[in-house]
Amino acid sequence: MNTQTMLELARGPIFYGALLFFIAGMLYRLVTVISLGWNKDLAKPRGDKATGVVKSFLRGGIIFPFFPREKAAYARNPIVYIAGGLFHLSLFIVVILGAAHMLVWKSLIGFGWPTLPLPIVDWMAAVGIIAMVALIVNRMVHPVMKLLTGVAEVLNWLFVFLPMITGYMMTHHMFLPYENLFVLHMMSINVLLVWIPLSRISHFMFYFFSRTIHGVEWGKRNAMP
Amino acid sequence: MSIEPTMNLFVKKTGGWVASQLEACTRCGMCAEACPYYLATGKAEYAPIWKVEPLRRAYEQRFTLIGKLKVALGVEKALTDADLKAWSKVDFEACSVCGKCSGACPMGIEISSLIATVRAGITAAGLAPAGLVEKTEMQMKCGSPNGMCEDEYIKWFDSLEEKTGVKAPLDVKGADMLVVYTSLEIKDKRHNLYDLAKILNAAGIKWTISMDARDAFNMGSIIGNPKVQKELAGKILNTAKKLGVKQILVTECGHGFTTLRDAVPNVFGEELPFFVTHIAELLPNLIKEGKIKVKEGYFKNGHTYTFHDSCKIQRQGGIMDEPRYALKLLAGDTFKEMDSIRENGLCCGGGGGIRSIPEANENRLAAFKLKLAEVEKVGADVVVSTCDNCQLQLKDGFKHYNKAVEVKGLIEMVAEAMI
């Protein structure tokens, strides 16, 4: 099998198969969690739950990266905070606002959007890669993170890192021919798509649950989430 | 001993609320950086999310494909009694369920509630610390975990007439308010009864006390025994219903207050026909509404005051502005705030029943050192708290470290400053 055929497979049937697995897997996870049941809270709230939820998302998604709630705690482990934040920012810029990826989205959902200039996307990709390296080193060194790290956590890191590094190498024509890197990039994405529903990378979906719960819990006491 | 009761409890407790939060955790470890026990000792296993590990494993292995796969491949072992025994030391001896970790979690996971579930699972397996088991048995036997049985309460309530000339209002039907004290107050703060009577009578509140609802303490909540929690809380709930009161006032008990206000409606499956409040909320409101009058600046007397935010009453109870209003009025500019306050308040190290576990003394006093550092930094020589358990821990800690810092409650301060 030559590289071209491999590429066609990797970006064709294998990609669509992995994407289907990803969608079906995430739906399965969602349905199983929701179907476990939810109890109605009968306690009289002291504050407004909905306000708490709004504040929770404002703090968690917008203000939080700049003004963390527990400042002292974040100062004690700044790598998680800074590198974690930069990684997520990089991911958003590269995967959503990068021209090449936007075209993939467009082919999948039928419409596109304005993108950022390549040099910005490229720099942010590099920042994301450096942040990922910092995160894994920190995970291996910090006593608490070492304790919390098992095979699954290492695989999570690896399966996210591979598409990032192969994408960067591909853009810069590094070490291997472009087509080979493209195959590696696509295959690493396919592996990631299959892995996400099986792993904690799915936290991006449950984030909306946990921050809503957090908002309700703190809002009902009239406290700042 | 069997793991079955634990697994049954975990399964019963695992609804979408628990599962979605377990699924959201990225194991970033940030919660550790907010935990007083981890910070004080540096022990990685004291990280709050590690305390949730038994529940996480039970959930994944029971409800998820990947969890089942992990066990099948030998990557992870099924939960055992030995695991629970190990986690009993971590979850009970190095955690006050203070909830500071929840504020530090980037995902907003209510870690302390999940820890409470793990504690309940450990208790179901019969592996809760002996000190807590003993206190629970004592409360079931005599109504109070501290051995303050009915006769002690009778003596205490009777002493109200001697001290104030006012007869104790026992079981007054149709009273506005049922006041529920704690056995810690009979033991160490007997004046709370007299001081609170003075305040409530001055405010014109028709209040009552009852021997059937004499202790807000709830060892069921502390140890994580739902049956005990329900039975103890039920006594207060039924008494309040029987007397037809409009509100329950919990004096200084933190967990007793949140148990009655937030847990009881869900435990009994009904909305409460009355309002549950705490002195931290009521007393400042009485001042604000002009129902009682205090001398402004009464405590501007050369001391520096600071306020300790209790985990249950302030962070988890939401009563943060009210006590500050009273303190600013009473102590003026001699009231200073510590670094970690309100929702981010630092635990005194003595909550969650840890004071009843002798094996946890080292952890408890190590965690207190963090609080001590903040008190010293602000230069306070009086710490005010609205929780009697915190007050005991603060007194104990200052004594242990030879610090001349006084600990005061809000009831005594308001009563003293009344005009």
C-alpha cells in the first residue's frame, strides 16, 4: 500500500468510522450518566440557583483563566494553571480558528467562518506543544499528580499530543515527507477520536454538568461560585 | 466484614449528580493546593480527589465499560475491605469536609460532597474511626455525643431562671421559634443560654426549647450514617411540627444547621413547613431591623478582632455578610479581615468530627497552624466565630501553640453590647 492510498484511507473511511465511534460513544456516555437519575432538591434555597449557574460559567469559562477563585492554590501549582490554560487556548485557536481545520469543519457541517492568519495559529500551536510538555513533566514530578496518574492519564496525554506534534511537523515539513506526516496526523486524530469516549478527555462534555451543579450548589446558598 | 454494604450505598448514591462530577474530573490535582491537611503535611494521599478514589473506582467498575475493562485487564483492582480501611484514615483523619477544594477545582466539582459519600461507604463497612463510632453510639443512647444526657439539659435549662429570672420556655405550642442548642454549649458555653434568652426576649420573639429537640448535633451527618442522621434530625423535625413553630434557630452548631436546613428536606422527601436559621444570620438581622439595640463600637477597646469563616455556616451556609455587619458595628475599625475569607475561608482544622478522633490530633493541629499564620498576620488578638466546634478548635490550637489569642462567639458579644 503506498502513502497516497494510506492517506486516502486515513482521511476517508477510517476517519469517518472514528468520527462515528466518537459521536456514538459520547452519546452513550451522556445517556448512561443522565439515565442514572436526578433527585429534586427540596431544601429552600437562600439564593438564586440560576444566578449561581450564570456566575459559575462566567467564572469558570471567562474570568477564571485570569482571576482564579482560589488564587493562593493556583500560585502553589502554577504549571497546571498556566500551561493548562495555554493548552486549551491553543487547542481552540488551532482547531477552530486555523484555516486548514476550519475547512474540515466546513466539509462536515456545511459552513465556515473567518480564521486567524497562519503565523498566529502556528505560534499558538507551538505554545500548545510546549504547554503539553510542561504538563506531562509536572504530572511526573508533582507528588499529588504522580499519585493521580495511571496508564489512562499517560495515554490521554499521548493521544492528545500526537495530533499536535504531527500537525506541527506537517505544517513545517519536518523530518518526514509531507504525505507521510499527513498520514500520521490523520491516524493520530483517528486514534484520539476513538479514545475520547473511553477516557477522561470527555471532560469537555461533563464540564457543563459539573459547572452547572457547582453554580446551583453555591447559588442556592447565596455564595459566589 | 464485607464490601457489599459499601457497594450498595455507593450504587444507591450514584445518580447523575455524582456520576457527571466523577466524569468531569481531569485529575489535575489542583484541589490539593486548597486542602489544609495536604498543605500542612505535604502528604499526597491527602489530596481531596484522592479521598474520592473508592467512589470513583466503584462507579467506573460498576457503571462504565472502561472501568470493567480495566478490571478485566488487571489495570485496576476491584475495591476491597483493605482499601476501605486505608481510605478510612485518609477520609476521616485528614478531612474536615470543609469544601474549600470545591472552590479550587477548575471543573467546579463538589469534591467535599463526594468525600462525604465515601465516608458513608466506609461507615457502612464498619470501618469508621472508633472515636466517631463511640460518639454516635453515645448520641443514640443519651441524645448527645458528649454524654450530656437529659438530666444535664434539665439542670441547664432550669438554671436560666436562677441566672435571668426568666423561666425556660419549654415546649411552648405556637411559639415563633424553636431554639436548638448543642451539647458543646452545655459543656463549655453555658452562658449562651442566658445570653440568647436576653437577646430573643428583648427582640420580642416568642421562643421555645424542647427536651425532644435538645441537641442540633447530628452524628449521622458527621460519620455518614443515613439511618442515624434521619433518626436524630427527625426528633427536631417532629418537635418543630408538633409545636407549630415558624422557624428553627440553631445556635452555634455548623453541621447541625446545614443538616436541618439543606439535608433534612431531602432525607424526608418533603419541603419544610418552617424556616431554618442560625444565630450568625438572625442576630445581625435583629440589629439591622432595629429589634435589638447595641452600643456601636462597644468592642473598640484596644483589641484587634478578626472573623473566622466556618465551613458549614459561612462557605456552605452562605451566611457571610451578616456576621461581618455585626462585627463592623461592634468593633469598628478594630475588626480586620484575614487573607482567606468568605467562600475561600480557611478551615480551622477541627471540623468533620476530626476532634473526636485521637489518631488525627497531629493532622488537626498541623492544619490549625495555617489558620494561626493568618491570625498572626492580621495581628488579631481576638478571633470571633459563630460555630462552637470551631471555637473549641481555635481555643485548643492557640493553647497548644502558646498564643495569647482570645476566642469569642457572636451571641456573647451581642448580648454584652446590648443597650
